[in-house]
Amino acid sequence: MIRIVVAEDQELLLGAIGSLLNLEEDMEVVGLASNGEEALRLVQELEPDICIMDIEMPKKSGLEAAEALKESGCKVMILTTFARTGYFQRALNAGVQGYLLKDTPSEDLVWAVHRIMDGEEMYAPDLMDEDSIDTERDVEILDFLNDGTSNNDLSNPQRKTMGSVRKYFSTIMDNMKLPTG
């Protein structure tokens, strides 16, 4: 059974998310919080597997709460309306395992919870392009890869060693949370 705490400051939405997740036979919402401080308290008391939280909440934001939970053992998924510049990178820095937008279909939310519990990271594709590609060189390498260029070919134009290119490629994939294989 996947034990879940949901944190959302809009009461109607909080109840709806809780009810939706409780319909799943392998999920149990063990706590509902209306702000970030309450979410932290419930996570400490109830020791859920995952905490799904909004970003903009009173008393403590979802990002502040996620940062505080980084070492707790509880997985964190951000579920928000906001795809603002900087939020995604800050969420990654806080160690969240998921970041989805509230317009995500409900079946995708359930699927994402399962993937996160299986050790995967789930991020809304809309966020990946905006915040996770850091430099012009990242874009250049990704353009090469999209054209079917192997990382062997990438080493020649820049006179870089294969090891350097592999390392750079892995860093980009880590930043984007994409598989490197």
C-alpha cells in the first residue's frame, strides 16, 4: 500500500485529490494538509511514502517544504498550476522526484505516483525545455543528437576526447532527468 500525504491550500482541490487517490486499491491518503508547515508535521508523524504538494501555499511554500523533506526518506511530488521560470530548477535542487502540472489527467497522476514509487523521476515535459537546458552548448549537443549524430561524431568538431563528450552528454541527461542508455 502506497501511503500518501497531500498538501494543497485550496480545500476543494485538496479533498478531490485525496478522494481520487483513495479510489486506487494500492493507495491510501493518510493525511491532508492545507499549508507547508502542516505537510511537514504530517510527514514526520505519519511517515508516508510520498507527499504530493502544491508550490504556493501559506506558512511554508511547497518548495520550502520539499527542501526540508530532502533527507526524510519521503518522496516528494510537486503538483501545481505554476510552470514559472526557476520553480522547476529549484524543485530539482530540493530533490523532488516529480513535478506535474494540475492540468495533468488524473490517470497520469496515478501512473506518476507508481513510477516514483518504483524509483523513477517524473517531470512534466513542458517544464523540461524551459529550465533544464542550461547553455548554448547543451542545445548544440542536443541538436546533434536529434539529427542522429552519435557521440563519437560529436568529439571531432570540437576536438574533444570521447570521455569529455560522454561526460558532458551525461551531465545534460542528468540535468534533464533523461535516460542516457
